[in-house]
Amino acid sequence: MFMWWSLTHSLTGIRALRNYPKQITSFSEARSIRGVGEKTALKIMEIINTGDLRRIEHERTDDVEVTRLFQGIYGVGK
């Protein structure tokens, strides 16, 4: 089941960040942007502090790539 509300919230946050006039430097600044929730602000801070996002690194693992490959075959996967 696809969660439309999740996509809607993500798009709202993306639009808000694109329209923000300066670089974000703190959690409170990220949180003060309308459309950016606590989870998004935490992810922004992770990117600021480490230069990367753990979730993206997980998506690039061999296990995830192989799973994605098999899900593209009719009758295999979910």
C-alpha cells in the first residue's frame, strides 16, 4: 500500500528547502522552516555534520540492489 501522505510531506519539505534563501546551519533553523518537520531537520543535521546520510548509504548496499533486481521480475519479490 502506497502512503500518499508520506510523499506529500516529503514534497512539501523539498519545496520549502529549495525556496529557503540561505544555507541551513543549525537544527533550530531547519526546524523553523515551514514544511520541515523534526525528522527532516535531523536528517539535514546529519548531512551537515557528516556530509552524508546513512539511509542513502544503506540503499547503495549489494543486498538492497539485489533485492531491487529480483523485485523487477514478475512473480518474484513482494
